[in-house]
Amino acid sequence: MGFVSELASDSSSSPDETSADAEADTETPVVPPLPPRRAWLVAIVAPIVLAADLITKQAALTALEGEQPVRVLGGLFYLQIVRNPGAAFGMATGMTWVLTLIALAVVVGIIWVMPKLRSVGWAIGLSLVLAGAVGNLVDRFFRAPGALHGHVVDFLSPFAPNGDVFPVFNVADSSIVCGGALIVLMALLGRDYDGRRTAGKK
């Protein structure tokens, strides 16, 4: 009889235990795997954009130095050489050495983050910022009037010559702006550079 009672007891408690186990299983959060690392994307995109910046600057210097502005695309752009001692689009003129140090800090920061990158959007955004920062740093170090004080070569003047409508810029400036905009967009979407969702996002 004792054996039969134990069997009955086990049988009566089994559904409850099964239900409890099922509830425990459903309450356990499922953590999705992290995306693969994306540092390789920076290593590909940044050099391509940097090369485009350096090549276009040299081509502009060769063709436009000492020349009058050249109207192209029906006046959408005017090509002319402008030596810029300030930041992108002519801002912060007179603070060349400070801007150089800031750009160096940005480059170091991006290189430090690279091994942790798992987001494609962040990787492309940081690639563009990195390429633009390095492109203008090359000018800061190697162009007149001297290292840390070199003037950046700008050559694209939209809608009118001499930056009358919009500041004259170059490929590096465009790269920095586009990369920064993409990074802001990723942040607004709740996407972190390591592939995770930021707090408050699902």
C-alpha cells in the first residue's frame, strides 16, 4: 500500500511541477547573439574616402591654383582654391592648432572604439569621420604655414564663387558631416556601436 500511495502522490503532483517548469522556461529572457565585429569595415571604407580626399585636393591644386573660379554643373558648384585656417566650412578661423589637437583626439578615439564595433551603421559613420579628420590633418601638418598650423585646401563653392552662398569645402568636410549625421541617426534609432540596443529601446 505504501508503494501505491507514493505512486499516487507522484502522479498528483506531476502536473503542477510540469506547469511550474513551463512557467520558469517562459520567464527566462532570451538574449540574442551579438552581430559580428565590424572593424574590418572601417579598415576598408576609411582609406577609400581618405584617398578620394587627398587625390581631389591635389588635382584641384594642379588645375585651379591661381585661376579664376570655374563654373560647373550649370552653376551648382564653382571650383576654386581657398586656403582655410579654420574648421570644416570655414568655422573657427584662427584656432588652427586647437583644431589640430581636437582632430587628433577624434582619430585616437575612433581607433580605440574600432575593436568593439558591431554595428554597420556606426562602422560606416565612424569611417567617414575618421577619413575626413585624417584628410584635413594631413593639410594641418604638411601645408603652409607650418606643422599644426597648416591651412586646409578647400575647392568646392556651392551656387556661387568665393563662398558667397555657402562656405567652400572639400571631400573631407563632406565626409565628416555625413559620418556625423549617420552616427546621430543611429543614436536616435537606439543602436549602439557594440551592436546592442541603447536603454529604453526595444
